[in-house]
Amino acid sequence: MNFLFANLKDRDFLVQRISDFLQRTPDGPRGDPAPPAAAAASGIPRERRYHSDVPTATRGLLQLYRQDAPEDLGPKAMKEKMKEEAWNIHFSEFGRGVCMYRTSRSRELVLGGIPEKLRGELWLLFSGAQNQMSTHAGYYGDLVERAAGLSSLATEEIERDLHRSMPEHRAFQNETGIAALRRVLTAYAHRNPGIGYCQAMNIVTSVLLLYCTEEEAFWLLVALCERMLPDYYNTRVVGALVDQGVFEDLTQAFLPLLYEHMRDLGVISTISLSWFLTLFLSVMPFDSAVLLVDCFFYEGIKVIFQVALAVLHDNMDALLACGDEGEAMTVLGRYLDHVVNKQIATPPVPHLHALLTGGDEPPPEIDIFDLIRSSYEKFGGLRSDVIEQMRFKQRLKVIQSLEDTTKRSVVRAMMTESAFDIEELEELYCLFKAQHMSSRYWGSGGLAAARHDPSLPYLEQYRIDAAQFSQLLCALAAWRCAGHAPVLAARLFRTLDRDGDGLVNFKELVTALSGMYHGDMTDKLKLLYKLHLPPALCPEEAESALEAANFFTEDAPKGEEANAESGDVSGGEEKKEDYRYYLRMWAKEKEPKQESIKDLPRMNQEQFIELCKTLYNMFSEERDEQQLYHAIATVASLLLRIGEVGKKFNNGDKTGAGRRAASPPTAELSPDDRPEEAAGEEETGDDASASSHSTMSDDGDERPTRRRLGGCADADWSVTFEQVLASVLTEPALVDYFERKRDIRARMAAHRTRPSVERQSSSASSDRERGDP
């Protein structure tokens, strides 16, 4: 075959690329050239493509419904045959299939309308879909088999829209057309789950199936969604919004007077989205709109822009006289309803929109060929490269607009779930998103893309890992814990990461920060208390976590839960077989439970040691540091005595009076066994806090603390949250500390002005610690 390449910017680069591809292409047997008709559209025989017994596997729907119709010898049918002959002459002169030269004559033939018999073949050729289909033989059939029977959100939406796809056309008024449309859409949703299914895909695909086989329609849909109309068909229709902005700029450039008026009415953004998404197929009679599809496959999106501008130009006077959006929409709708194709040989397909919106005095008919010719004469100077530049500029605006919308939605949702105001939530969202985005540039790139899932609710789309969370929390937390801050951040991360995926979303972070900054004293102490219990406290930090778990399980079930459990045992098999019982239990589990302080488990001595260590680190930068140290030493001493008393009673219940007598009371503890804080308080008063703090190492090592609190942790020792709360309430310095209001804005401003290089190096070092490349 001979190929012609035109308008090359770098010939040597193209030649080198072709040579590289040829070297990687295996030599195949050279047979006879492909037959011009049946195999020209795909490069391989039809019988080798998508083996199936369904009619649409080998023919388009129009060919199926007209196979038994008598031959039409009227003047319009003869004109259709003359078009076919003109194309055959062009094929004989300039080649057929992928080696066909594009000439001025081929453009004239396209503008004159592609014959129905050649439409599918030429669509495949102009779009490039023929190349993909030839190199992926059997791919569509495999997709159909794999997608059969699968259920997803995309398949549910497809089923809902199947009977809305060209219901006025008889090809989709029976199961043959509906089933073919279902297979193509489902196969593409299975191929590209990122897009899945989007409204308007059903309309475009139904038109493709009229002129192509199922496999050909599938590959044309691939070309549309992934190359020719990029990002059009997704949940946010970003591509269509980009082209909507481009269309507004073009309207301002070519029709400035009309643009000002239309902008005031807000019409351009309303009309253009439906025009572009369906290539005018949903707003114009089918026989006319399909000619625009011919031009689109040949020259791309510039044709759609040209025709849209021509429609506005033809209705300029009527639009300038409109006083509101609804009146302008009516003018344009009635105009498009009466764009007709006077050369169609078969009876025209009724346009459903025209049937529903027709008035008493319909406007004069507009020939589609005149509209296309007018668009080329008035706006044919549009160049594809200029449109791509305008798209790039508009894409930045659209993405920013979508992000602003997302931020507003997140802030509105969090206003009811946190105590921060709007400005604080917006700033927190920006900092959280910046932390998430840093993983794409400075973190491990493999996992970064997986952390943004647009299918999730806005509050959960952006997520950060443990290292990023630690960095953000250390900068924003209300409590300064010096070198102990990363440890506390790691515990809070484990507490928030309920699903165990190693990621935390924005909602979870804000909930934690809201409790730190705006919670009352009980809420703050409860958060601290939970941070020193499993799962926040990992086994490496608390060696007696297993004993603590065993201790909790020894407690007998209380209240209704105990009765329910005993009822399960005594109820016998009959209750287990009662499905209503299980439904009630399931509903009870799903009900949100309000956690009270009585629901918190007891804290053992190992966990209490960690809590004391955290409190000591929290006070290191406070102005009343010494008073706080003295207060926490007093509280720790009191809680140790409470735990010892509780231990004595627990041991007495287990072993009897003999063990109670053998156990020394708390008051008789020797100075070596009892806490250093308590002994220091009795001997030196206020110097106790300073001496006890001096034993803490800078890195927060827990070994000195254990020596102060005893030689080793006692698994039988425990305190409750109520006891901790009551003890803290006895010290005014601690009450003042936890009830003090703090402003997060200063912390956010400091983090925002922190040098970016420092944040990047911190992120990179965190990745090295995790072992990421």
C-alpha cells in the first residue's frame, strides 16, 4: 500500500517512529489483498470477527430492516446511488481503506453526505477505530462474555436508559436493537470502568449501531470517548464543560454583540452542553444530524463549533429580541427542530422533540446542507490547533471551578459536624488537599493515584497516609507535645483508620481537630484516654496490651447485651431460625450508638504510664508549666492509689481474705515501690514536678517513667475514665488547661508559610522510612 503524509512538522521523527514500529511488527504471511467491500472496513474477514449468532454481529440495524424492502428507483434513491458511484471513483483514484489519500475531493464528498452503505466503513476509517479493531481481533467478543451477568452501578444506569435511546426509530422498538445497544454499552463500561457509563452515550451508540456491526460500533465508541471527545463522558463531563468555555470564547470573538446579550440571559452554557454531548443528535432530526456526524468524524470537533456558531448567527435578530432564557431556548429549539435533509431517500424519522414542542406556526424549514455550507463559509477559518490551545486554557478554568464546587460542598457538609467556621474549614481543606497532592510529586507515585477516588462522596475523595497525617497533625494540633507529637499522631491515625486501609480522609481529620479545639473538657480527656488504648496503642508501645484485652474480656456482659446473649443460648434452634430476629439484630447493629464515658474500657497500668508520659510532654511549652507538672504529679499519684485499692478488692474477690491480708495497703508502700511523684510531693512539695520531669528523656523514652512508677507494669491494676476525669477535676491548673480555647488559624498560617522545601524533604524522608522507592 502507498501512504501519503501531509503537513508534517518533523519528517525525520515520523520516519524513525515508523521504522521502530516495523521492527517490532512480526512478519506475517502475505496473502491476497483484502476485498474492497466486506473486509475493507476492518482489515480482516467479517467471519473471523466476533463469532455470534445475533444478527447485529455481521450487519448494521438499518441493513437488517431494509433487506426485504423493494428496491427504490425514485429520484432521491438514484441520487444516493450517484453518491456511491462518486465514492467508488474516488477509491479507484486515491485508494481505499487506511491507504486512502485525503484530498479536497474527499472533503467535498463528505460535505455532500456519505451514502448509507459506506457510512460505517468511512466512519471507522476517519476516526482511526479501524486500526484498533484490526489489531484487537476477538477483543469485543471476549468483553461481552466477561461482562455478561455482571451487575454494577453502570449496568443499572444502562438498563434505565436503553428504552430512551431513539425511541422514535423502529430499530430500537424491539429487542434486537435494544440487546445490541446493551451489549455495546456494557462491554465499554467493562473496558473502561473509570468512565463506566454516562448519559448521552446511549444516544450516540444507538446511531453508530444503525450503520455498523456491534464490534465496529464498539470501537467507534472507544474512539469517541478516549480520543475525539476526551473527558466528555465521565461523571463531571469535564471535556464538555471545557468545550462549552471554548464555544463562549468563540461566540465572543465572532458574534460579540450577541455574546453580551446571551451571557446576560445565561443561555450559552445551557444550550451548548446538550449540543456537544450528543453531536446535535438529541436536538435535531436524525436524518439531518447524522450528516453532522459525517463531518465530525472527518474533521473533528471544529465542525461542531462551526455549526453551533452558524445556528446562533442565523437566529441573531430573534435572540437579541428575547427577554429571558426560556424565550431564547424556545427560539433555538424550534429552529433546530426544522433543520431537514431533503435528499433522504427513505421516509424521514420523526423527531420526538419536534413532536413535543411544535407550535401553531412552525418556522420555515432549513436545509441541513445549506447550514453546513454556511458554517464553512462564515466560520471555516477555525483551525484545530487554535481550538486545542483554547481547550488548554479553558481546562484550567474548568478544573478550578470544579475544585471550588467540591470545596464548597465539603465545607457545607462539615459545618454541621464540626465547630469550625467557614473560613477555617476552607483553609483546612486546602491544606489537606495540598498534603494529598504532595504524594503525587514527592511521595510514592504508585499509591498516590489510588488515594483519589472521584466516585466517593466529596468528603472522602482525598485521602492521606500515616506519614502525611503525622506531618499535618504535628503542625495543626492544639496540643504541643514536643518530641512526643509523632507518637501521638500515629496513635490518632490508627484510631481514625477504622477500615484499616492505611488512609484517612478529610472528614476524619476535621472531626479529630474539632474535638481538640472546640470540645469541652470531657471530650478532650476522652480523646486522650482513647489514644492510650488499643487499637491506638500498638503492642510495641504497650507490652501488656494482650493482658489488657484479657482483662476486658473477663468482665461479665452487662444490661440488655448480657440478656440477649443468654437468650441466644437458651432460645434454642427455633430462635436462630427466625429470620426476623436476625433482621432486628442487624438493624440494631446499624443504629448509630452514642458513646458514653461508661462505655470506655478500663485502662491498665502500662497504658496509664503512656498517658502520663503524653501529659508531661504536652505541658513542656506552656506558660504555667510548673503548676501543670505539679498538678499532673498529684493526679498521677492519686490514680495510682485508686488503682491499687481497686486491685486489692479485685484480688480479694478472686483469692479470698487470705490474699487480701497478704497484699500491702497503698499507704504502706515503701519509697522504692511507690511513685516518685508521690514521695517527692510529701518531701519537697513543689520541687516534685521538676524532679519528676527531669527524669523524662528528650525522645520520650518510657523506661525512666517505668522506674518511677514501679519496677514493672501490673496487669491487675486498672482505672476507669470516670476516675481519671474526677481526679483531673481536683486540679484547677489542669481544668484551666483543658478548658482553654485555642485558635487554629495561627497554626494554619504558620504551616502555610513553612518553606515548601522543608515539607518536601519531610515527605521524602517519610517514604524512605516506609521503604518506598
